[in-house]
Amino acid sequence: MEHLHHFGLPQDPFCNEPDLRFYFESASHRDAQRRVERGLRQRKGLTLLTGEGGMGKTLLTRRILESLEEEVFEATLLVMLPGAADATGILQRFVRQIGCEEPAEDRAGLLGQIYEHLAIIREDGRHAVLMVDDAQIMKPDVFAELSGLLNLEYEDRRLLSMLFVGSSDLDRLVENDASIMPRVDVRVRLQAFDMENAAAYLNHRLATVQANSEILTAPAIETLLKFGRGRPRLLNTLADNALFEAYLEVRSVIEPMDVERAAADLGIGPDPGATFRPHTTAPVPPEAPPMEITTEEVVSTPMHSLEQGPPIENFGLIPEMETSLGSPSPLDEDVGFAATLQDFGAADAISPPTSEPSLDAFEFDVDEISASPILEFETEPVVEVSAPADDVIADAAERLEFELAETEFSPIGDGDVDELEDAFVELLEE
């Protein structure tokens, strides 16, 4: 094949043939083989070996078959075929495997022949083992027939041990059959490859055909595990197709994109439970759109809301403009006088003098001033003002700034209190 020659491969390293040269002893396969062999060597009745499709159960079964010594075991392997898994046909095939050249046509004759040949094997000092691959294909009556063979004994010893190999369907069939489940002595399940075993398995395949292990990059192996679910058969299929994709792109190594293209062509999606390192950077979250404020929103919003401050009337400078300035104030005299002091502070903040001392130079007690009789005065009616509020505030601030600038300040003595009170009264009357 041209694509194999392109990579310098003498043969296909990823074929799915049951060739024992490609057998890889993963941690799961090694553990499963030990457990199965223990059951067979101890002459247990029924042993189950199950796993998902493509886990390498058939190759493992052949390996176990090869490991059983001929001088100790008479081992037979039967592969179940759809449509040819009836009870009589299976018994006839088994009889031929153990040395009977002309199997009987009826069930009773077949059972007699099976017992006779199993006894001969026992006389030779060996133990008979029947292995059934793809056992999930068998019908319930076949299960019942084969389980009946486990009752055959010779000189108080069991004549036959069985190994049923199949997919997860075999587990369900056995669990739902009350006559077979109690006969299960050993139960083993193959587990999928993890990242370490998957990489070792693929490199073992390449080494078996004397290929360069650098053909498969580390990211490509991770992608194979992502889509191959750690199953040897699926890993082989994807790797074989990815090899051809890399050949079409005239590359010397397999990249993740080759595996993804092969998986897409085969209709294989990623394993939802797979853990692998992604090869793309994390997506950057989109920036929040800028805030848009329309002209209508600005016009309809009160000015004090935009400035994040309270409305101007809360500062106590002037009453609300909707009411007449001549209306009686709801505040008592003490509160009005305190508001007046605030007016001085507000005016000072609006236009502070640059060279003259501030009002902080005054030394007086507010409580003493508020208790003074000077606070008991009557306000004269004030003519209603029609000027805008902003003009009134600006005029008051300008007058106060001018008076402060023209005044020479000195420390307050005991005799200056009356003058200070008169100044306040004049200011209030104005």
C-alpha cells in the first residue's frame, strides 16, 4: 500500500486481526488473565469474562488458550455465530472438538458421547475446558443445556470447566437466569485503557512492525483516546484511518486533525466521560458593550441625580421657589439661625477669600448665641421676588463675598459680641 510505504511501514500496524504478535498486556488484561487462569486451574465450574465491544476479549481468550498446557488441559474454543447457536449444533461441535468423529443426531446420544470422551480425558490425567466466545449470542435454552454439562462428574470430580466470554449483554443474560447465576464461580471484567496504557499500546503496535514511534505525536494519541474510548479495536480503526489522512496531506506524522477527520468520516463522536488536555486556548469572554445614554434620558433626569448629590433645597440656602418668600417659615428661630450660619459656610465655599482669614478665626459658642435674646425678633413682610433662583443665590454670594473682603477681622473680645449680633440682624433683614 502506498500510504504504508510513505511512512516506511512493512505492514499495517493497526489491523484488527486476532494476531497474537500484537497482543499487549495492559494492566487490565494482565489482571483479567490471572483471574481467569486461576479459576480454570482450580477446576472451577463457570468463569465469566466480559467487557465492552472491542476491548480485546477475543485476543485475550486466545492468549489464555495458548497458556494452558496440553499435558494438563484439553482446552476447546467455540465461537458463537448468529443463526448457528442452537443447542444441538453447539453440542455437536463440542463433541467433534473432544475427539468424536461422528456426533449423534439426538440430544441423548450427544450427551452420552460427551460424557464418554470427558471420562477418557480424565483417565489420561487431564482436565477438559470449554471456552465460548461471543457467548451473549446464545439463546436461553443453550445456556441451560451447557450449564447442565457442569453436573457431569467422574469419581466425585467435575469433568468440565467453562469460560464464557462476551459483551455486557452476557452479564445481563446471566443475571436474569436463575439457573446459571448460582453456578458462576469467577467473574472478571475488562476495563478500558487509560492515557498511559493507550500510549503504550499504540507504540507497541508500531514497534511490532519495526516502525518509528514518532509517527504518532503525543497530541494525536490524546485525540485517539478521546474518540477511541480506550478500546483497542476502536483505537486501531481510528489510527489506521488517521494514518491515511496524514498521507493525503503529505505529512510524516499523524496530527490531531487527522484523527478528528477520521472520526468524523466514521461517525464516531468523542467520549463524553473522557479526560484529556485540550489543544486550544480558553475562549476569551466578550467585552461588555459600552453604556449608551440618549439625549432624552439626560434631559428627563434631575440634575441632582446626575451629580449624585441631594437637591439644592436640602442645603438650607433658600426655601422652595414655588412658595412665597413672605410666607411664615416652618422653622423655629433656633433652626433658622443655624441655617444662617450654614449660609455663611456655603458662601465661603463658593468664593473663598485668598488673603483674608476665614471664619474659623471667630471664637464663639453657638449654644450661647442661640440662647441670646437677640434671636427674638419679628421678620418683616418681604416683597415677592420673581427673579430666578440661580440669580438670587449668585447675588447673595457676591454681596457676602464683597462684605467679607471689605471687613478687617480681629480676635473677638467680650465687648464685640453686641456688634456681631447687630451684623447678623442686618444681614437677616436684607
